[in-house]
Amino acid sequence: MTFVDLELHVVQWAEARKIIPNSTPEAQYIKAISEMGELADALLKKNPNDIKDAIGDTVVCLINMCALLDINLTDCLEVAYLQIKNRKGSLLPNGVFVKQ
């Protein structure tokens, strides 16, 4: 299944459960932040299954937020990619990105 297919399935799932009409972008944002906390915990514990689950749950929240804003996550990713695609530089071992 492609990412676009999965995105559509998530929106349909959320609509069937009344998440889309009854939630708000702000509520989905807060839920995504909560899922990021779970991701941090899973990373600290080095638990691959929980890492995948938390990343997936975060993406579901972002898809829901986008649906509520009448945009889609794929378009958001494309906008971000178009902004970064020509950036040159590299990440140092200390985590600092140095632009060329």
C-alpha cells in the first residue's frame, strides 16, 4: 500500500469514528504531542515495536489534523521537501547542522 493509500484509509477510519467532524486541529496537535512523548519513552527504552507504534500514532494524528484543515500530509511533506532539497551541508557528530 502506498503512503497516499494509507493516508486515505486513516481519514476514512477517522471519519467513521466521528474524529474528523468532532475533533479540532488543536486537539489532534495535542494528541500528536502526547504520542511524541510515548515515542521518547520508547526510544529511551530502545523498544523497536513501541517506536514504530508511537511514530505511526503520531502520523495518524497529523493526518487527522490535516483532514480537519482540508489539506493532506503528502502536500505538507512536499512543501517541506521543496524547501530543503537544495540545502547543502552536513550534520556534525554533536548534532549541529553546518550549512555550506
